[in-house]
Amino acid sequence: MKVVAISGAVIGKKTLTAMKYVAEKMNKDFPEVEFDLIDLSEKNIQFSDGRNYTEYQGDTLEVTTKIMEADALIIGTPIFQASIPGSVENIFDLLPEKALRDKVVSIVVTAGSAKHYLVAEMQLKPILSYMKAQVLPEIVFIEGQDLFRQEIINADINFRLDKLVEDTLIMVETFKELRKKQEDALF
């Protein structure tokens, strides 16, 4: 099983802090999973111009290829100006329309205010649904007050991130079994 986590912030450390926690959980409790954390602040991603993702080079090709090969994505995104950042939107724009078909996607959001809770519901989930992802219903929403000096200080957030990782892996296995049953029924 391949799982790719994306830290979608190109500045700041809140989203990366949450995604590093996810990486630690994955590597410690599920070493059999092929896991990769992509920090977009360390990548030079080209803007989408409509080409097929395989026609790009460098970091852009590397990131999009890893996403296309993954069974699951854990997307970490900050909320800026009541919106997902362009860095996250650009990743989706680089991918084919149905790139996320049969992939499980879970969401981690960092924001400075509880007022931004619905941004993922209203902006991110519709994009993921359009791209045919199987989106976990629960989002882990993290406010600035839940972090201090690049550490999560709210035990409930740790618990919810742990559950998000576990639920993501369970959903991947569940969908694999369902697809196998569907294929077996056809033949």
C-alpha cells in the first residue's frame, strides 16, 4: 500500500507540524506501508498550464507521479484568506480530471480561526469529489492555539490525527476488497 501525505503550506510551520505528526504515526505504527511526506515548501512546482502531468519535469513530475501511484492521500492544507492556498489548488490542476478515482483521501486543516472550519467542506471536498476521490468524512481541523513552538499541545488533536491515519488505512483496505468483489462478480 502506498500513502502520500502532502504539506500544502509553502510558508509557515503549522501545517508541516501536523503532517510530521502524521508521518511519525505512520512510520511507527504502520512500517509495512510505503509512506512519503511531500513538503511543498521544499519543492519547485510549476504552475499548471494544461499539459499532461507526465510532460512536466523535476519536482512537478516527481510530486504528481507519486500522487498518481498512491493508494491514499493525506492532504494537509492551511487556510489563508478563507480559502485553500494556490499551492494546493495548483497540485489538483496539474493532475488529470479523474486522477483520484479509487484513491482514499483524508484532510488535515490548519487555520488561525475556528471561522475557517467550513473552507475544507465548501472548497476542498468538492474538488476532491469532482476528481473521483473517496474522501473520509471527518476532517482534522487544527487552530493556531493547538500548536506551540512547532508542537501539537492539544491531546485531542493527537488523538484525532491518530484516528485519521488508522481510518485512512482501513478505508484503503475496504475499497480494495470491494473492488475485488466487483471484479470477481464480472468474471
